Amino acid sequence: MTVFVRSVVLFILLLNLTDVNSVTLTFSESDLQLIISETKTVWLVPSEPLNKTALLLFMYEIGDDIRYTEDHQLLGPLPDINITANNSQGVQIRLTPVHAGNLNVGVNSSSEELTGLKDTFVRLSIFHSSAIVYINIVIGWVYFVAWSVSFYPQVYENWKRKSVIGLNFDFLAYNITGFIAYSFFNVGLYWIKSIEDDYKSLHPRGINPVQLNDVIFALHAVFVTLITICQCCIYERGGQKISKISSLLLVLAWLFIFVTLFLAVGKVMTWLSYLYCFSYVKLGVTLIKYIPQAYMNYKRKSTVGWSIGNVLLDFTGGSLSLLQMFLLAYNSDDWGSLFGDPTKFGLGAFSILFDILFMTQHYILYRYKVTYEPIQQGEEDDVEESLKKIVL
Ligand SMILES: *[C@@H]1O[C@H](CO)[C@@H](O)[C@H](O)[C@H]1NC(C)=O
Ligand SMILES: *[C@@H]1O[C@H](CO)[C@@H](O)[C@H](O)[C@H]1NC(C)=O
Ligand SMILES: *[C@@H]1O[C@H](CO)[C@@H](O)[C@H](O)[C@H]1NC(C)=O
Ligand SMILES: *[C@@H]1O[C@H](CO)[C@@H](O)[C@H](O)[C@H]1NC(C)=O
């Protein structure tokens, strides 16, 4: 009996579906950058001509706040618009931005022919100044290059000295773990379609947080860190090794990745959530990775073997990235995104503080110690002493 009823319902549903023409609407652009008081037009194009004229209403969305009237005051009001029957080329919409900010414009209609309207939207970024937009693009490239190049001074220094004494192995172990985790995260979100789709269904109006240069940066970082690790195998290392506590933390990190892998395979968590586990590992690594090196410099009272070029470039990249975040927040009147997402801002600031510490160690604290250090005797640590003899 129920089977019969169900079949009838299904049949009616199918009838309805085939009966109604199903048309989708698309904006000619998915993302638009606008400058205040410069108008721009976009097209709204139907996938097929409609049989009946449809009246469209615009929706203005900031996050979950969706309204039919534009009282966020970012955009001049858009009049309701008709897409007439037989129109195949679409309708033109004039956008007049009045205030800086981020706003999505969506569409609704009572027309039965239009389907999937929740996927019809355009993301608007309204900026104060176009100059700042261009400056930010340049800044973005400069810090990408600075950060990517920052790994090489250390490689060069090791090669020149034919020694890795003074370069902390805990730091390297954290770094390789962090960058491998970061690569998994970036590659997954950028290249694996199903994960990207998961992200989109979770954040329907969101932009993929990973871009191509993030992927390149991460993979390149893994590559250069591996070179540095090879150098540690070849060159003189004076008995340096990875500390017990770091080994323990890293084993725990990889165990975490391994256990959550089974949860993902067993469908207890989504692959997207699994990728986020990698980002937590990267986050943890970033918080602690410089500590052993800073402590080692302090114990040795020297920064010999720890490349200052690496620190200076990292500092350059970090400060430019913070500057870019500030300029973007200013240019789009969106300070919430800066302080609302403490990881990006906080981690950037945190790395900069360590860079400043390293510069202080290198240029101020242990500046003159370097030359006369080997003459001094009576250090407490045997290994340390033998290290220094080899270095200097
Ligand atoms: C619209 O037209 C198509 C063919 O041109 C037809 O198949 C469809 O049933 C029509 N839809 C409505 C709602 O009239
Ligand atoms: C849309 O078309 C209907 C008739 O199909 C008309 O009554 C209405 O005024 C039109 N609205 C606009 C905004 O053009
Ligand atoms: C749409 O086009 C068809 C045939 O091309 C025509 O019969 C119909 O009247 C047109 N409808 C409108 C509203 O222009
Ligand atoms: C779109 O309009 C329909 C009817 O006109 C309404 O039922 C629906 O809730 C609206 N959707 C949104 C997201 O406002």
C-alpha cells in the first residue's frame, strides 16, 4: 500500500519536474572589485530563454545577514528587474558602490522556471582606493618571493662552512613536519575537487582560502627543507641531534595525523575536517619551532651557523604580509576580518617577534662574542665546548 502511494507521489513529482522549464541564472562575473563611486555593470544571463517573464528581486548579503533592501549602505539600491520571455542574452545591472566593504548580491524570484537561485550571486569587494589595490598586489608578490627565498641563505651558509653546527636540528624537524602538513592542506583544498566541493557546501559564499601561490610556496618549502636536512647528513654536525622532547612532540603530531586518517577513511570525519588536522599541526609547529634555535643561540652565546639572511628575509615577508592585511582592512573598511581571524594575524606577528629576537641576538647580544669565544674556557657543557672548537 505505502509502496503504491510512494510511487504515485514520485510520479507526480516527476511529472512536475518535466513539466516546468528549468532555467538557471548566472552573473557574468563571480567576483568584482569596485572602487567607491565608480559604476560597473554586470550581466545576469539565463541558461535558456524563459517562457514567461520573471520578476527578479535582489538580496544583499553580509555573512548570514540577508536582506531585500540595501540598508548596509554599501551599494546604491538596485531596482527590481524583469527578465522577459524569449530573452536569451540576459539583463544588465548597474552597480554604484557608495561605501567600502564586502557584500554579496544574490537573486530571488517567484518564477517557477528559475531553479538553483541560491547559487546565483556575485561577490563584491568595494574599496576606497584603486592605488591600494595595486600596491597590495605588488606587496603580495614581494612577500611571496621574500619568504620563498628566505630558505636559501641557510643552505648557502651550510655549504660555505661545510658544517651545520649552530643550526638547530629540532628547528629543522619542526619545519619539515610543518611544511609537509601545510602542503597536504594546500594541495588538498586546491587540487582535490571533492574536498573543494565540501568546502563550498560548508561555506556557500566563501572563497577558497588556498591559492596557487600558497601551494607552490608550501611544496617549495618542503623541497628546500629536505635539501637542508641532506646537508645535515653530509656536513660536519658536531654531535648535534634532535632533542627528546621534540622527538616526542613530533611523534605525537604524526600519530594524530595517522589516527585521524582512520577516522576519515571510516567516514567518522570528512576529508575536509581531516585536512584541517594538518593545519592544526602546522599551527602548533609555527608556535614552537623557533624556541630551540633561540635557546641554542643563548646557550652558545653565538649565532654562528644560524643564517641571519634567513631571519631578515623572513622578517621582510612577515612584515609585508601584516602590512597587506592592514591595507586590505583599511581599504575595505573591514577591520573585523583582520582581528576576527586571529590565526593569520597572530601567527604573522608571532614570527616577527622571533625574528626580532634573532636579530637582537645576532647584531647586539652576541655580536662581539663571536671572535673571542674560543679562547674562553670552562663551559659547563662538554658537547657545547667541542662544538665551539669545531666552529671557530
Ligand atoms: C517552456 O518551454 C519548453 C520548450 O520550449 C517546454 O518544454 C516547457 O514545458 C515550457 N515550460 C513552461 C513552464 O511552460
Ligand atoms: C515586470 O513585468 C510585469 C508584467 O509582466 C509588470 O507588471 C511589472 O511592472 C514589471 N516590473 C518591472 C520592474 O519592470
Ligand atoms: C517568444 O517567441 C515565440 C516564437 O519565437 C513567439 O511565438 C512568442 O510570442 C514570443 N513571446 C514573447 C513574449 O515575445
Ligand atoms: C525566494 O522567494 C520565495 C517566494 O517568492 C520565498 O518562498 C523564498 O523564501 C525566497 N528565498 C529567500 C532566500 O529569501
